[in-house]
Amino acid sequence: MDDVSAGTTSPIHATYTSTEAIVSAGSVVRRLFGLTGRGGVVARKKPRTAAGKKAKVEQVMTEWKGGTLHSGSKKGPVVRNQRQAVAIALSQSGQSRRPQKPKSKR
């Protein structure tokens, strides 16, 4: 307590200037939201676990129910058909393809 009232700075504050802190905070935000340096969005990987796939389907169907699900991209028309919303959800979660039989090694 006495160190703070005396006006001394901690080693963390002494090593970073304000502009360096802002730059590092920006990179953290870009990593969290999946943004690239050019203003685009990084394509995210499809979920691999069953829980991740279920969560992705739930997220897409919530978007559809709220009226914010677009076909194609955000510029595309709003999806109004529930079957189309289900098709988009399965596609984005990686469940839209039929399971294939393993090929023989002959």
C-alpha cells in the first residue's frame, strides 16, 4: 500500500508504453474474434466432437429462429424455410455427408 501511495510504478507498467499495450490488446482481440489484418474473417474449422457439432447446430437454428440466418453470406437473403436452416446447420457442423464405408486395402 505504501508503494502505491509513494508514486512508484510496478515493473509491468515500467516495461510497456501505452502504444505497445494498445497494439498487444488489438492482437488479442483479433485472435479472439478470428479477424485477419486485412479486415476479413478467418474461416473456422468444423467441430470434431459430438458436443461441438450439437452446439453448432443449436447456434445456427437459434440464428434462424431469431431471423438472422442468411444463406451463403451475410449479404444473402434471410433464410425463412426451416428445412433450409437444418441443411445449413448440418453443413456447417460437418454432418451433412453420408457416412461412407471404408475402402478395402487391396
